[in-house]
Amino acid sequence: MSIKIQVRSNESLEAALRRFKRSCNTSGVFRLAKENTWHEKRSDYRRRERRERIRTIIRSQRKHQARVRRG
């Protein structure tokens, strides 16, 4: 899994680095690295997964509500 970021013209290095970090975050690179650094108990894993699922559901509901309000 490799992530490539092209530095745009007139873009600062800090902005490119922020874009790189954001793409790493969304692709799950940090999560994979974290998983391999130490053992996570099954209960902690389930709790974390549940929180992430709830977060994505709430996020999608907000998007849906914003679309309904507009149109």
C-alpha cells in the first residue's frame, strides 16, 4: 500500500504534508501500523469497532439531512 502525493505548484510543503497525512488516515495506514505494534484485547477491539461504526452512521445521517434540507 503506497500513497503518493503530488506537490502542486504554489503549494507549501506544510499543505502537502497535511494532504499526505489526511490520505494516510483515510486509507487506514496508521491503523494497520497501530494494530501491529501491540496486542489489542478482543473486548477493546469490539468497543473500538462499535464506536467507529456509530461514528460513520451518524456522519452519513448528517449528510443525508443536509441533502434533504437543500432539496
